[in-house]
Amino acid sequence: MADFSKLSKVSPLPIVNLSAIQEPLSGLIMPLCDICKRNFNRSSQCHDHYAKMRQEKRSKELVQCPYGLTSYPVKLRDEYVALTGLIPYPRMGSTAERSVQKKCAASKISRTDIERSVALLEEMDARIETIESEITKQNAVGLHEIRKFNRTVKQNAERLCLEQVPGSPEKADPRLVNIWKASELMSQQFDAIELLANERLAELPLHSRINVYQIFDKCVRIINSGDAGYRIKIHAPRDYEGTIQACDKTFPIIPSSLLENAVKYSIPNSEIHVVFSSDRGKHIVKVSNLVNPGLIDDGAVFDQSLFKKGVRLATGKEGSGNGLYLAWMVVQQHGGDIGVSKEKTSVGFTEVVFNVSFPAATG
């Protein structure tokens, strides 16, 4: 998958991501014109202009926006982008274009140079793909060896716990149980690392039928046995059947990422709640926690931007900022939706809720 965050840094002209529309970014040699900067957040016209190009899957053709500026959409691998905020010559010829061309003189560019800029982006995208492929191969070899060692630790620790307490291995010597559960957590982290190294894993087919509750419950048990201290509470209606079509390899990344995020940013010893429900052919999971204000950066925003790669709530907190991005990616793979909201509780704390839904399995 093309990585817009990388491509935007090398684009000579202003660029916008049509796959996930946000305010356009300035190019290396051409800044974003003031008209684009002013109007993107003032009304829906700019967003609608980009959304229409995405919907119509236009590529490599000049498309004029309502303000008289021009965009040039192009497909790079599996992602759509557009060079935008341009005044090409020969001109498009509209009245709106004539009214802005003097105000945006720095945005004038020949159609030939637009095509050259696209060719440069395509070349850079191909180079990035080659580099990522080589890194993925190298990481896969190393990760495979580490997985083998961790599997040995996990199997032996579990075996020893079963020998001590055959019917309830989790009641064995706490030191052995901690080793066993820590190795299971490591397995989940390896899955996340592998997906981050090879995002094409999020394109694997959904060949399995799973119960959403069971996967979340397993993850809750593992995390609760560690530093979380059994404060993650799970709630579901009696006889809940949350069956969906899923990919066994990637789906566990969703509960792992959401729950670890909740533990990391919650008030110490406060409860974290996981609530299950079903509505209109969808199975819904809500993960909520009380936010520890001492861990959140000033100006942190709780909206869909949290699911972008590398976004973090606290710059001083350990972590890559990719956990929620991976969760978002796997939710998309499963045809679901994920969102975040926050609100003040009756006692003045801020509660953050991650809401995930999946289409119920049919047949």
C-alpha cells in the first residue's frame, strides 16, 4: 500500500490524500496557495471536490475545483492522491480561474511540469516499495527466529503450570504464570510488528468464523494477569453470540491494541470496561477508560486522527504511536468501523470510549 506520509514529504507540488481526505500539504517547490488554506475548513466544497474525484476514480486528468484552482488525481498502488491548488497553462478557461490566477501567481505551472511531478512521485513510490519489501524480508527472518524462542518459553511455562495445578493452571506458582502470560503478550506484539512491517497482511481473506467475545476475553485475561491488576471488566448479554467472519492472523491485534492503549493512558487502579452488544446486523464492542490527565499532551485531540500512523496522545510516553493505526487497519480488513469519543463523567473525570463494530456472520 502506498504510504502518503512518505510521499507527501517528496512531492514537489501541493498534495492531498484522496484515500483519507485531510487539508492539503504544501509541496517542496510550490507552497499551498492561500485560497486552499482559507477555504478547506470553511465549507464542504473542497472536501466534496476531493471526494468526488475519489468516488469517480479519476486519474491523470485535470479537474477544476469550485474556486477555480485545479487538481490532478493519480493512483499510486492502492492509494489515491492528487496534486492540487494549481493553475495550469494552457489554462482551463473558466471564469473562476481568471479571478484567482493573479492572487495565486505562485501556483502557475505548465501541464508538462505537472506530468513530470507525477512521474517523480511514481518513481519515488516504486523505490519506497522496493526498500520496504527488502526490509520486510529481513525483518521476517529475524522475527521468525524470535517467535520460535518465545513459543518454547510459552509452551514450557504453560506445561509447568498445568503440572502444578492440572485443572486451573492460572492458579499455579505466580512466577510461572507471569512468564506464561508475558510470553503470550509477546506473541501479540510480534503479530503487530509483523503487520506493521508488511501491511499487505491486512488484505488476507476472512476464512474463519470467530466469536468476538471469546477473542477479547482471552486478551483481557492475559493483560489482567500482568500489571493491569485485574481491573479490566468485561460485560456481555447472557447467551451473547458475536459471530463474525474473520482472519485468525490479524483479528487479535484489535483487542490487544485497544486494551493496551486503555491501560497505558488510564488513571491508575481505575476500571476499564469492555461492553458487548448487537444491533441491526452488527456486533459492537465499546472499550472505555478514565483518562489520566498527567499522561496526555496539551492539545491532544480525540477524533479519527488518532488512528493515523505515528499519532500519539503523549510524546513523553513509551510507544510507537502505531497501535491504534494497526487496529484501524484490521477493522477495515473486517469490513467494520471504529471511532473514538470522550465526555466528562459526573465526578469530573474524562472518559474515552473506543467504539468498534463488525458485520455479523450470515448463513
